[in-house]
Amino acid sequence: MKKLLTTTVMAASLSVLSLTSCSTTTSGGAIGVDRQQLLLVSSEQVLQLSAQSYNKNIQEARAKGVLDTNKAQLNRLKGIANRLVGQVGVYRPDAAKWNWEVHTIKSDQLNAFVMPGGKIMFYSGIIDKLNLTDDEIAAIMGHEMSHALREHSRERLSREYATQTGIGVAASVFGLSQGQAQLANLAGDFGLSRPHSRTQESEADQIGLELMARAGYNPQAAISLWQKMQRASQGEPPQFLSTHPSSSNRIAQLQALMPKVTPLYQKSRR
């Protein structure tokens, strides 16, 4: 039954996808990320939603007195960001004109993100607890910037829309009960959404690695970063259940890319 429902979700979703055209948001760069993306939602819609969320985060952090409390740390992040932003034109020239911002939140969380349009946020815990070097910060920042460059949030929203539309079609056409529809949702999550998220994470690793290398940051730091993250985590969920690649797989993939990005790093140092 589960296999049948998964097939039903896939077929219904594909009927929606067949009515749309796919495109890509970035150039391939030296790494060669050239996957076609499903983009049903407009950039303007995503930017509007993300701006609302980002402004809310800023306001709440400011009200709690935890926004940009360490000026030296903030300036350090801004310096790294400036160098990385100087390389984004390799993947998409328009991104160099984005209104890039950098902020910090005082928190023990091991977290950082870059929202659509270039809004960078680092939690102090990820820097302090992991004792990150500038190169390791650049690895995180480059990875998160890559999500914004590839418009992964827009793509996830588009796929969610397509999947839910497909499930609705399946429920109507095949007469699925409420319980069966819920199972179809779960099958769609594990069969479509999560693997796709892992694909996006791998893309962000690849593009971020190139950005940091071109900006003069040692790409080997991406490996030491994830080794630190692996030690800091209290065990990881199985990769099948995660939206992120396992640390061991991530490290292996990064190591395999070193021959491509090391010459870029060496050239930037000259």
C-alpha cells in the first residue's frame, strides 16, 4: 500500500511538473553545479516573505538585547562576508548588487543562516563553542550564501506546492481516505522533500567551497569545520531521515572536490 501511495504521489506530482518549465538560478562555476530547478514561486514572493521573517528576527533580538553585542565579532564577520560577496558574480552577477547585511545574535546555538537576498545571521555559539578560524567561518558563510544564490528556499516552496497539489489530485481522483492521504503526505516527505533537501545541501557545500577558495580562504577548513561539527553533535539521525547529508558523507564529498578548488585558492593567494 505504501509503495502504491508513493507511486500515486509521484505520478500526480509529475502531472503538475509536466505543465511547468524548469530553469537554473546560477551559472555552473568551476565545480559544475548545473541542475535544473523547479521554480513555480516568484523571486519577489520569496523575498517578501523572507524580509518579513528576517525583520521579525532582528526586532526580537534587539528587544532581548542580544543583537550585535560583540562589535569585534561582528566586524570580523563583515570582513569575511565582503571577501565572499566579491566572488558571487562567478555564479550570478546580479547577486553582487544585493543589499547584503551581516548581524549576530548572542546565543549558545550552533547556528547560522543567509536568507534570500543576502541577509546573513550568525549565532555567537557556533563561533565561540567551536573556536572557529576565519577559514572555517568562511566555509559556513559560503555554504549559507550558496543557498541564497541558488534560491533554494524558492525551490523548496515550489516543490512543496507541486507535491501538495499532486496529493490533492490523487486524493480526489483515487478517493483516498484521510488516513491514506496522511500516509501519502509522509511518503511524499521522505520520498521527495527530504532527498531534495539533501541535494540542496550538497550543492551549497560545493558552491560554498568554490566561493571561499576564490576569496582566499583555505578550502581544507571546510573539512575541519565538519569534523568539529561531528564531534559537537550528540549523535546524528540516519541520513534517510535527515534533510542534511551525514557528516561523514559530507566530509568525503568535500575531500573529493579538493583537486578542483585548491588551484583556485592557490591562485587567489598569489
